[in-house]
Amino acid sequence: MSDNLSMLDSLPHEILTNVFVRLPIKSIVTCTAVCKTWKSLIQNPTFISSHLHHSSNNNNKHPLLLFRLCSSEEKEHYVLHFDNQDFNEYTRFDDFPFHGQSYDGIFHVVGTCNGLVFLTDNLYRYHNNFVLWNPCVRKFVKLPKPNITCFSHGGYNASVGFGFDSKTNDYKVVRFVTLGEKGQMGKSPPEVEVYSLSTGKWRMVTALPPIGAARGHDPEAFVNGALHWVALRKTGTKFLNFVMVFDLGDEVFREIALPKLSDQNGDEYWVRVSISAYGNSLALFQPGFPNHRLSIWVMKDYADASSWTKIKTLPDAFLVEGIPRSHCIPKCFRKSGEVIVELYGGYLSSRDLKTKDFKDLRIRGYANTFVDSYVESLVLLDKPNQLRKRQKRKRNNNRKQICGPMLYKIHRFRFFLRCKTQNRSWSKHSKHSTF
Amino acid sequence: MKFCTVKQYFDDENNNNVTNGIATTVIPLPNKHLKIKANNKEMEQYEQELLRNVMPQELTKLILAANYLNFKEALDFFCRTVANAIQNKSVDYVRKFFGLESDFEPGEEEKLCKEFAWSFEGVDED
């Protein structure tokens, strides 16, 4: 009898892996406490990759959507829904560890990838604090300060993106920064720096980017192993938007042209578009002005600029609870190709682009709602919760003092507390010195 | 294709990995698969019936047999069964199921329980 019993504990690792990947994440984490062998098997990058692969396959059959909803009390709620007809709730992540720790009350969610959520705070357009968080395993990594900050380099516009490098099995955060000191907008290349989760450090990218300006806060799309963002270039007297592409594996730049977006003599300075992932390709959202109509373009063949197709112009109103709602703010695409939009008042609905059907998702956010597809994973399970490390970086000799005393004293929380007496979150913030 | 190793097994007289009892359980599985085909409910019922009489110790032998025979569907099926059996159970239950003992240092296990306290909440009773 004892011989038989002892056989289960000698199952080969591949078979144990086959068992573990089928467990819900909570149970997998419980299994790390069974014995040392199991702990080292589970908290291992190889197993984490196997689990992600299994989870992604499941996700293709039962896709999930992550919603970040903010309440009027500046509390953040993270909820997963099934991306199907019924749109039922799958689970909630009640343990958001950073309540009240952002400068303006709530975090800005940049994106998700393989179960990780990338958060930044937002201080007068400057992102200073970055966090990678996996809500499934309740682990996070706070990134060190980047090389380019407003204290070291003066004013700038920056676009930040996040994705996975399959070549090195590494997660990377990339910042494209257009420095104010460089002069005319759209006539110089951006400064680009990359953070790698495996090294825990920021470094400047060596490849030379094409000339193009970041306009700040624009979302980036992670598709086919590369980050895509809309940049502005000045040629002669006219401005033109185009897609700058940064391959995370090779760390090289490419460009993709955009369709003609403006009637004003080809000058697109006032055209603001945002880019989104659309399956394995890209989509473009162009808000109309002043009609509040939204145009959606889709690139039918990835990287083929001639395949940009305008597929929809969404009209204004849709009845929600009997009241017409308008002002579509597009959020993301569902697996089915429908687009999730936020209507005036924070009402989220799903719009079929072929038929014109709107579906009320019966979900409402107060402001700053984030929606994206999501895959459960164990990424970061093999790392301790990491507070921000101080990273030594080369100081810019031409260190500029930011004009105005307010920005200079940003890091002195008490001063800032006086400036923002109305904001309730500061009463919590003054007690913490986490950042 | 599924039974490329079966011939080898029958040829190999000194084989200790697969006993006759196991062979009678594992080998009819693909035929049953074909009969039931895509009908998931029937397959589930068949699986339940098959495993009602199988103790964890027997399950190990079944798994190792399926592994040796390179029989992926059976292996996945048995692993799925084990996963269902230990899902949302406490650490002690899982240890008993597998016949394992804790080999952590006293402080180490406590540290783990503290770090992942959330995963130990709400488990099924043993």
C-alpha cells in the first residue's frame, strides 16, 4: 500500500505541469505551499510560460474583458467580464493595492499584456511613477524613475507603451519623449527609452527613430510584437500624422502611413487620432469636430497602408434607460469585432459595425474608464512584491529648473497638499510616503 | 498512431511500467472516445463512472501508463481528473492526496502562508 502511495509524489514534472495548468490560479498558488519541489516548479519562468500558453488557448474559446471603473469617490474597481453574448461578470479584483497613492486620485491604465496591468500616475501630464501589476496573483513591480523626467530634461510630451518581447521572454515599457527644448514640433526624432522587467532598469534605445513628435497621452497599440503610436511630422509647412512602429524584439523602428485625415490643404496639425489594436492589425479612431461623430478606420492588411478602410462613422445618440446618449468615446474592440464605446454619462455599450446595433452592457463608469481584452496569468509570481529601486542614471548637465515654483516642489507632498485642498485623496496620501 | 508504443510494450517482456489491469482500462479509451465523439455530457458521465472506483494510487499508475504509451488524450483526461480532485482544496488535503509531506523549514512555510494568505481563504472543507 505504501509503495502505491509513494508513486504519486514521484510523478514526472511534465505530468505535474499538465495537472497544475488546469487548476484555477488560486489553487496553483496554494500548491506552492505543499512542498519545496512544487514551489520551485510553479514559481519558475518555464511553468509560468506553459500556464500562459494554456490560459491563452482557453481565452480564445472564452475571451475575457478587463474593466477599470472609477467611482465618484475616486475608488478604482477592476472587474473581469466574459466577452460573449451574456457579458456576465467572471471575477472582481478587490485587492487594488494602490488606492489613493496617485497624485490626482486615480491611476492612468496604459494597457494590459499577458495578465499584467500597466499603471502610471498623472501629474500635469507628466508620468513619474510606473507600476506593473498582476491582479491574478496580487504581485506588483514599481519601476525605477526613468532617465527622462521634467527635472532632468525640462518640459516634454511623452507617449508610453507596454508589451511582451517573445524573443527574450521579457516585458518592456517604452517611452517616446519629445523634448520641449528641441524647438519646432515635428522636426526632430523623439528620445526613446526602454524598461526591461528582467533587468529592472531603464536604458536609452540605440537605434535612431524617425522624425516625429509625441503629442502626449496618446494610447499605443501592441500588435505583432511591436508598439504602434501616432506621431506628427512637419514637412515644409504642413504637418502629417503617421504611425511610428517600435519592434520590441529587434528594438528597431518602422513607419506605417495613415490615410488622408484632413481636408485642410493636407495639414493635419489639428487632427487628433488614436490608434487601437484590431485583431492582428490596427484600427484608428478619429473623433469628428464639431459634429461629435466618430470615424473608425481599419487596416485590413497589417502594415499595408493602402489597406486602410473607413468602415464606420458613428452617429450621435443611442437610448440608454430611455435617455438619448451621445459622445461616443471608443474604448476597445471585442473578440467579435464589435467596438465598446463610452457614451455621455459613462454608459458603456457595444456597437456592431456591420449592422448598426447598439447593445447596452449595463456597466457604467464615472470617468477614466479603461477596457481591454485580458488573459489570466501567473506572471510576476516568481518575483517578490517590489518597491521602487533607486536607479543610478547619468544626469543631464543642462539641468533645467522648471518655470514656476509649483512644479519644482512637486516631490514635496505637503506643499502639494496645500495646493489641492479640495481633493479628498490627499488626506490619505499625506500619511504615506510610498512613492 | 496513438499506439506506436503499444506494439513495443507487447514486444518488451521485461516491462514493469504497465500492468495488465491498467492496460484494460487505458486501451479501451480511444474506442470509447470514437463512439461518444463530441458528446461532452456522455463523456463526462463515462469519466465519472470510470473514476468512481479508482483510488488516487491507481490513478498514478494510470497516468504513468498513459504517459508511457504516449497516449495524449488519456493523459490529459487523467490530469484533468486529478486537477478537479484537488481544485480549491486546502494544502493538507492536497498533501494527503499525493502522499506528500512538507519539507519546508518551519519559518519558510509560515512566510509562504503569510505572503499568499488570500489563496488559502475560502477553500473547500476536507
